[in-house]
Amino acid sequence: MSTDLVSLIVKALHELDGQQTLKIPQDLKREMSLFGLDGILDSLGLVTLVVAVEQAIEDEWGVSLSLADDKALSQRNSPYRTVGSLAEYAGRLLQETKRDG
């Protein structure tokens, strides 16, 4: 599922790039820094990406997740650091939702 989530995030980033003037490389990888000192997104871009990813997850798996909640914001290592860290965080939430629901 992690690979699917990485692909979903990459697709959302490319769609975001079409809407805003961002410097998003074509060959995005798991290690690509999203937010922070070396990140490709500013705070507005990050919020837009998170909303797009939440919607894409709901469209793909029929599960409504909140990727920007207190749990995400209070983690020692931000889930918004890289494409891979966001995919892993979303994957954990999906697993928890499936297990609990």
C-alpha cells in the first residue's frame, strides 16, 4: 500500500504544480523533501497537498482520513518531511481505520 500512497502523493503534487507556480521536479521520489528547510512546498502548498491527498484516499479507498490533526502535528518527526514520510503516515492511519472500522 505504501507504493500506492507514494504514487497518489506524487500525482497530487503534479496536479498542484499545474495550479500553482512551484518547483516540483518531474522525477519525484520517496526521499523528496516536502516541507521544511529544503522543502518544495510553502505552508499554503502543504495545506493544499494534504487536502488533495485526503480526497484522493477517500476516492481510492472510500476512507475519510484527517492527515492534519493533533496527532500529526505533535509527532517528533513530522509526517510532512518527505513524500515517503507522508505516505507512511497515511498508510498507518488507513491501517488503523480498517482495523477499528
